[in-house]
Amino acid sequence: MKKKFKCEVDCANCAQKIQDAVSKLDGVEEVSVNFMTQKLTLTAADDRFDAVLDAVAARAKQIEPDFVIVR
Amino acid sequence: MTAKQRKMRARILAALALFAAAFAADRALAPAAPARLALYLIPYLVIGYDVLKKAGVNLLHAQAFDECLLMTIATAAAFAIGEYPEATAVMLFYQVGELFQSVAVGRARASIGEMMSIAPDFACVETADGAEEVDPEDVAVGSVLIVRAGERVALDGVVLSGESWLDTSALTGESTPRRAAAGDEVFSGCVNGAGTLRVRTTKAYEDSTVARVLELVENASEKKARLEQFITRFARAYTPAVTIAAALLALVPPLLLHQGFGGWVHRACVFLIVSCPCALVISVPLGFFGGVGAASRIGVLVKGGNFLEAVADCDTMVFDKTGTLTRGEFRVTRTIPADGVDERTLLCAAAHAEASSAHPIARSVLAAWDGEIDRARVTDASELSGFGMRALWDGEELLAGSGRLMERRGIAYTPCRDSGTVVYVARGGAYLGCLVISDTLKDGAAEAIRDLKTAGVKRTVMLSGDRAAAAQAVADALGVDEVHAELLPADKVARLEELLARGGRTAFVGDGINDAPSLMRADVGVAMGSLGSDAAIEAADVVLMDDDVRKLAAVVRIGRRTMRIVRENVAFALAVKFAVLILGALGWATMWLAVFADVGVTVLAVLNSMRCLTLHK
């Protein structure tokens, strides 16, 4: 399943860093954090999607405390 | 300004006042070192506490070389060597720069968003008891929508009743409105001009034109241009390299030369401040995003920064003839009556001979005749396959067809050497003359080819399945450099590959029907007249929503302008940063200069990138 979320990310460099870090997480098939459009696009297996999204949000928060995913 | 930005502005003003007070107190009272430190620490903490906190958090998670961490180290080091005002000012101006940057990027994002504000807010669905406004995403396929004057069509569909004009400019950049009446297909994103329309939806919202267009533009910033990829790689290496250089600068020379640390730590601080690649990391994608946005404003979708770059570099443009440069509609372009026959007699005879045929040639002959067709006078019409038509008109034999038909019937005729299809007409054994039928050029096709030349495309090539003479005639009329005719669909791809092998970037322009392989094979595939054609939108890299070839040159210009602006930014940012690094290493750069090299350059680069959004005719 591929889904798009609105997110708040403050700088282009941060977006890149978050993307690099969360793409290494278990269960993440593909992820992109777009600074310009302020969108996070996540592809993960249907049955684990919510769990993976939680993990992504948690890891992103570690890297950038300001990062918020609007669900 | 967002709430976050307003809060930051208040903090900056407060810190600025405190800083001024500290500076004045420092001058007037000349307090002892610990008191001075305390004096400057107040504004420093007011403005920088979040940076310090972030730096700490990042340190815990081993996120080395973070911007906040670098600023923290740089300012802490400045405090350590006794440069209190500098340390505070560096933090202050860093935050000012960040705020500027955030506002500028927000503006750019908003103006692109505005441009893309084609998304309908609601759909008005017809129900048993009147109408109900719902979210477009909740409308089922087959529902009936009511679109009043001034409202946006929310989903693709077919008009059931009503008559109006639709403004398609948000989608196609075309300002002439389109007529819509019962039975016509309408596309989401268009604005209803006058009357109320009832529309039966044929697609769900996510498959509708407007949703697909928005999706493409949003995804465009994910497909990165080569220059963008280079910047990403460069940024990854640049920051660690400069940080290591800073550490070496602070430690090695003092130890080797047995000098004090102070001066060298100052130089290292300059390094740390300019170590952030933000100017590049922000302005380059913003430039491409702006370019893609500018193109979408004239009704051209560019599916990624990489394709904008490719269009800008494109030096060969290959066109499919029919449907791209010509209309693909056959028309009588010339009538040549025989001696003593007038034009109307010729056309009238030809039209009556062809009246019962459904062949495209017959259709165009009929279209050229503006009089009535008197079917009662025509009897025994039959098609002579491969030759033409035969019929009886008031008992006289009417013939319309190829030269071979005339020869078989022993009719003396004057062969015509024009390119195109020639229909010879005879009545009662007497030759009346001939009609030349050919494809017509699209409006502005010649202008488009000329424009492309001025925009910098070196070579234009036309591929056609037509006979060589017909293709050459079109090429001559348009000023195309090279023609390859009599090609089967499969040959077109092969010919395109030969052109690709000659080197240089090559674009292929087609109408999206049957030319998907060529669209995919070329460096840039351009499909045109694609509003509503999913297959073309899928296969192409650049999509002209309407039929206007002239927009090609405009896209090439937007691409080139975007590349120029982005390159300016890269050159400017790198030049300033390296200059400050060199001056810093030599001990000639102040921290003030370093802050300018970091945030000042970023703000200037962002402002420059925003120029990509504006259109130039």
C-alpha cells in the first residue's frame, strides 16, 4: 500500500536526513520526504502499514524533534 | 507568516533588544569578564535555546554534522576564546537567516500551490430531494453532478443536459473556452462559464484528470535532475569535510607552531559556520519545482526536474507528422477543373459520386461541396475497390477515383503531380477535372518549428508513414530539417534509435496515439493534445494538455531559464563559500562574514530561485 501524508519539516537538509534514516527501517519498502510539497509518501505491506508508519514517525522525531506527520 | 514564524520574529526582536542593551552596558561600564559573559549569555540563550536543545538531542542520537550542532560548537568556541559579542551575533543572525529562508520558501510553496489550485473543493450531487454538496472523493462513478455557472467541474464525466462554455485555462493554459452540451465529455478542473450543467461522472476522483495532474506535479519534485543529484552527493561530503578541516585548523597549527589556540579556534569557527550546504540544498530543488510550476501554468506537465533538464539540453527534436504537425484531417486543398468546366460543376459531380461512400477521402470531398446533395438523381452507386466510385447521375455515368480508373475507362485526363491524394472526376465519358486532397498543417506548426530554432534546438526531424512526396511537401512548408517518410510504425522506433545513436539529447513529439514505444525510447517523450488521454499521460515525460505545438518552444525556454537560474545559484553559493573558507583559513574572515556566507547566500539563492516561477514570453 502506498499512502501520502501531510507533514511538517523545516528544512530541505532535514527532509533528506529523515528520508535516509527511515528508509532503513524494517518494513519500509519505499519512502520519500518531500520538503517542497511537505508530503511524506510511504509504501509498506498492507497488514503492517500502521505499525510501520508509527516506527517511521518515531524515528523521524528522534532526528528532527520538529517533524510532525499529520494523520 | 505561520504561528511558528511569528513566534520566531518575536524572539528575534527580544534578543536584538537584549543584545543592544548588553552591548551598551559592556561599553559604558566595562564590567569584569564573568559579568560580561553573563550579559551576553542572556540574549544568546533567548535566541538560541532551541538550537542548543536540538544539538543536544542530535548528539544523543549520533546525528553528527547537524547544522544546529555545528552552530552550537561554533558559538561555544567563540565564547571560549572570549569573543562574546560575535558569538551572540552569530546565533542571532543565523536565526534571522533561518526565518527569512522559511518565509521565502513558504511564499514559493504558496505561489505554486495557488497555481495548482485547480482542485475542486466540493461536488454537488443530485439526489432524490434536490442536491447535496459532498467531498469529491466520496462521489461514486455514475452519480449525477450539478455544476452551476462559476463552479468547477469536480469529476470527469459526460454532460446529460444543459449547455455552457467551459474555461479550461487552469488545465490547458488555453484561454478560448470550450463548448459543452449534452453528450460532450467534460474534464474535472474546468470552470463552468454560463449555464447549469448536469454531468454523469465516468471516473472516481482519484482517476479524474484534476487528481492525476496534481499527482504528477507533486511527484515531479521527486524525480531529480542530474544537477540536483550532484548537489545531494556534494552536500553529503561537503559538511563532514569542512568540519574535519575546522577541527584540524583548531588543533594542528597551534600544536605545531606552539601558538595560542585563540586565533586558530576563531578560524575554525568560520569554517563551521559555512559548513552548512543549505543554500544549495534548498535553492536547487526550489528552482526545479518553480520551473515545473511555470510550465504547468501554460498547460504543460513536466513529470520531473530531470525532464526539465533534458528538455533544456535537447538539441534534436523528432516529430511524428500526422496529428502532431498536421491535423490528420484530410481536406480538398486544390481543385483543378478541366478546360471549359467551372469549379462548381466539378465539385458537384465529385460530391454526388462520393455521396454514398464512408471512405475518409469521400468525406472530405463532401465537406468541400457547400451545395445540396440531390440523392434522387443519383442511382446505382458502387465502390470500385482500390479505384474509386461509380454512379449514374440522370442516367449518365459518373466516375470519381484514381488515374488508373480513368485509364481503364479510356478517358483522356490530365495527370496531376501534386502531393496528396488526387481524385479525377468524369461524367458521361468526359473528363471534368481533379481534386487534390491532403492533410492540412496545424495552426502555428511552422511558427513552432521556427520558435524552436530560436530557442536553441539545433535540428528538427519529421517521421511519417506517408509517401515521400507528401511528407517532403509538409516538411518544406514547415521548415523541418530532415524527413524520413514511408515508415511503418515499427520503423519509426528504429529510425528514432538511429537518431538517438548520433548523440545529443533527443526529444520525440507525438500525439500519444500508437506512439508509446517512441515516447518511452526517446530521452524526452512529449505527448500532445492529451487532455483526458490516460495512455499518453502515462507514457510521456512531458505532456502538452492541449493541441498547441507552439508551447514546445515555451517549454524549452522555461527549461533553459530554470537551468540558468539553478546554475547561477550553484556557482554563486560555491564561490562565496570557498572564498570565505580561504579567507577564514588565512585568518582574514570575521564571523560576521561567515554568517553572511551561510544564511545570506541561502536567502539570496532562494529569492533567485523564485524567479523560475515567473513566465517570460
